[in-house]
Amino acid sequence: MLILGIESSCDETAAAVVEDGRVLKSNVISTQIPIHTLYGGVVPEIASRKHVERISQVVDKALSDASVTLDDIDCVGVTYGPGLVGPLLVGTSFAKSMAYAAKKPLVGVHHIEGHISANYLEHPDLKPPFLCLIVSGGHTHLVRVKDYGEYDILGRTVDDAAGEAFDKVARAIGLGYPGGPKVEKISYEGDCDAIEFPQAKVSDHPYDFSFSGLKSAVLNYLNAEKMKGNEINRADVAASFQKSVVESLVKRAEMAIEEFGTDTFAIAGGVSSNGVFRAAMEEMCAKHNVRFVAPSPILCTDNGAMIASAAYYDYQKGYRSGLDLNAIPNLKLGER
């Protein structure tokens, strides 16, 4: 089966063609980073307009790169949540129109499920069950993947997502947007033990994450140093902050391995392209004799390929979406 996947939940307009949920035939991503960098973060209204401008060309190129036409496509998959409501509406409206005009089945896909499915493209032999940690600008989820499309959420962030914290700290130390790659780059020049930042624990929910306190601790440190007239070493701040985030993520992943057991642990989402995080996860998994898998960096960012892969398995389970499919910005994993 050939699935056309469309993704527009934030600031990437993306489309891809995937065969049988595993074989990548094309993957086209039009990023808006240069535009939103001017504002220090994503401006939803601007993102929506740029999606409208680009989505038709991106989908056409995805079909062209795969050397297929819309007639060859068996199903159209599209992200319908969670995400920014305006951008989501652009993608869902376009996908519904295309599916209706071409008389093709339509499958609405959960964005986080898409991130998990990126691992199926990278590792064709990967099959559930396994544990997965999804870490991105909008989401931090630790889940048990019981089967295709079936998940137990062990923990999630109660406030800021990890990627959101990266962006806010990057802005505070003058690195700009997007924060994740810039914090990682400068961190290699710093000492990760120079400053001891806290790691929050959520009482009664050991697998949940909290990063707002860490963000506040960084801001308080910066303000205190400025008041003292001390020069701030941005590299040390970045490295120490990053260490706290990574340790928080890895500790909960290790707890899940010890409690639930698994032979495979996967990561996904934009922050999973962070080299320090990947290395720490790989080391921890090796200690427990657990296979560690992760997508290539291009598949960690928002993309249409992961949506097409997820749509394939949803389709196989009999899920179909009607023309009443709507954007749901706060859609929970496992909901339909």
C-alpha cells in the first residue's frame, strides 16, 4: 500500500509517500524556522498563512519525488492533533479535499503516534511491544507501545515540554530560536558540572516530568549573577541545564525498564536528535542489555513520513476518518 502522509501541526509543512508503513518513497519538508526566528518563537497566525502558501507545492513534490500520482495512492493520512489549531486546520482541510476529490480513504493521525512510528521507517524489523520516550518542543511522553496504535502512557510532562524548556533557556542566554540545536552546540564548549540545577520530581507520579522549575532556576541564576556583576558563561549554563534535562529523561526511562522490562527502548521527537541525550540513552540501555533505537535526525523533526507510517497501521486496523474530521489541538494519545 502507498500512503500519502501530510503534517502541519506547527511550523513545518510536510508531506511524504510511504509504502506498507516501512519503506520511505519520498519525504518533503518546508520549514518556517527562518521566519519565526525573527520573533523568537512560532507565531501561530504566521505559521497558518505559510502552511496555506506551501502545502499544495509540498504535496505535489512528495508525489513527484516518489514517482507516483494521486491515482496510485491508496490512502491519505493527516495529522489532526495535537498541535496549533490554525496549522492543523490547514493540513486537515487540504487532506479532506484531496481524499474527497480523488475518492481515497482518509485517516486522521495523532501527532505523537506519528513520532513513535518514525522508528518503523528507520528500523524495518522493529515491532511492538517496546518502550518509547517521545521528547519534542510540545510533548514529553513515556509510553509502553503494546501494539500498533495501542499505548499505555506511563508519564508525561505536567508543565513545560523538554523542547519548550530548551527554547526558553536559549532565549534567556541570548542564543535565539530554535533553542535545542543552539543549546547543544554551545554546550560542548562548557562544563556540565559548573552549575547544579534541580531536577523536579512529581509526587505520587514517578514517571511524570516537570521542567518549569528547572527553567525558573536557570532564570534565577542568570538574574542573580547579573545583580552581582558577574560575567555569565553561556556555555556552562547551557551544558549544566542540558545535563539536568537529560538526566531527568534517562532516569525515568531506566525506571520503566526496571519495572516493566523490555528488550527494546525507542526515542522519538525533535529533542531525540540531541547528541548528548542519544548518547546517554544508548549507554543506559547497553547497561541493561536493552536494544536502543532512534530515528535519523530528519525523521525526528515533524515530517509527513511518520504520519504516513502511522496511518498505514491505523488503516490496517480498520480506522477511517470522515469528511467531518476536525483539528483537535489538545488531542490525547489513544483518543479518537
